Amino acid sequence: MMKMMAYKTVDGGPWTGCAVLFLRSLCPGVNLLSLFKDREQGKFVVFKVIKLTLTDSAGGLGGHEILKIHDADPFLGVEVKFNDMLACRQFLESYSSGAVRQSLSQHAGRLLTLPQEFTVETQLKASAHILDLCLDQLELCLQHVHLSQPERLRDEEIEHLEKQLEIQARGSEPQPDPPTQEECPVPSHCFKFQNKVFEDRMLTGGDVQSFSSGVGRQWKHVGRALAKSCQALKGPAIDNLAYEYEREGLYEQAYQLLSRFIQAEGRAAKLSRLVKALEDCKLTSLAESILEIQPRE
């Protein structure tokens, strides 16, 4: 008979296996299958009982995972995947000694608040092999579990219950500090500039005048930045404005640029777009002036 005394298989891959633990309550008035199927809170409590029992029996949280809990009337079937041979060996030893049933009884009695001792009937299978019939041959049981490879990923319902259990376990932990202004999401009708949030709005005549007075020779650079998202300013449009209003000077050229932008974009000609263009052109002081931010000392 082959003895599996290593963590890995003969081909060097990780040792894995699968077994199904069948449970049926022998306690009057307590039906594990009905509890798991019919009540949301009951489902969670039954899952927690099983999870704690497996943790006790397999030497901790690692080395195993619950894949599915299903209806095997009159039993509740618990499909368990083992990722570690030693964890599987310890579970089989605990099952053989009766420690699994004892752990189930203790956790169920406490979590279900039962007035009497909880007793349970169990059966353990690996594929078609009933392991209860060969518990005195531990290596054979290990071989049956190893040859019974899981056919599915973890059930979504089990994922949900695992998360619930994690949330409950973290319930007594200190809560994180509330997010700072920098971490808070910016509302859709606002924008952020220099870590401050401003309400977005359409550009006004005052914005156009402030821009035209302060941008100077940089108006073309700002125009090209705006042109990235404005079709009306692409191509020769900016050079044409410069030529057409050359005699009127820089103020008028800048004024006509922003007027053309507003005319083309309509309600989409927002303050945030102008501020972004000014940032791109390293004209933050002009953006501060338009937003009426006090200059930093």
C-alpha cells in the first residue's frame, strides 16, 4: 500500500483532496438541513458551527476550505477541499476519535442556544468510498481523499457566508479614521483644484474678462489645451484668430478665443475645463485669480 508522507504528490504538484461530511441532528426540534435552507440567520449560524468545527479538527484555518453545503436529505452535506495532507490527516484523526462530533456538539449548543445537549449523526465519504468503514486504516483514507479531487470552485453562497463571518470577526476591531477631504470622492457637479473642491458651472462674462486680462501671450497655449476636447478650436482655428484680431491686441485675441469656445460648447463650456487647461499650461496663478482664491504668502 502506498504511503503518502510528503506534502506533495509524486509528480511534484501540491497535495489536494476532497471529502464530504454528512450531518444529521439527533436532537429533537433541531433540523440542521431546515435551519440551513429556510432561515437566513439560521444559515449563517449553521455555517459558523461547521466552520469552527473544521478549524478545531484540522489544526487551524489553513489547509482546507468549504466548497459547498448542500441538501442530502435527511443529511446536510458539507463538501470540503483539503490543500494540505497534514491538515487532512489531522481531520481524519479527529473524526476517528469522535472529536469532530464533540466539537460540533459544543459549538451548536452554544450558537443555537439549545437547552439540551446537541447530538449529531455523521458520515464521511470520499467519492463512492465510505471512510467510516476504514478509519482504522488512515493511509487508505488519505489515499481515497486524495483521489477524490474537487469538481467545482467554491460556491457563491459559501463566499457570501465567509465574508459575513469575516465582518463579524472584525466587529470589535477599531474602525478606520473617516476619509480626509483629499480622500473623499468629488461630487459629479464639482471639481478639485489644489486639493479644494469647487462647484462646476458654465463660464461667465466675468470669467472671460479675467482670463483675457491675465493670460497675455499664453492665450494660444491655453487655446491648444482647450482644443484637445473642443473641435471648433482644432486645426488652423487658433492661428486664424491670431491673424484676424492681431490689430486689436492680446486682450481681444484671448477674449475671442474663450468666446469661440463658449459658443461651440454651449452648456459644456464649464469652468473646470478652463481651469484644467490653465493647469496644463502652468498658469495656476491665473486659475487662482478666476476662482478668487487668495494668493499664498
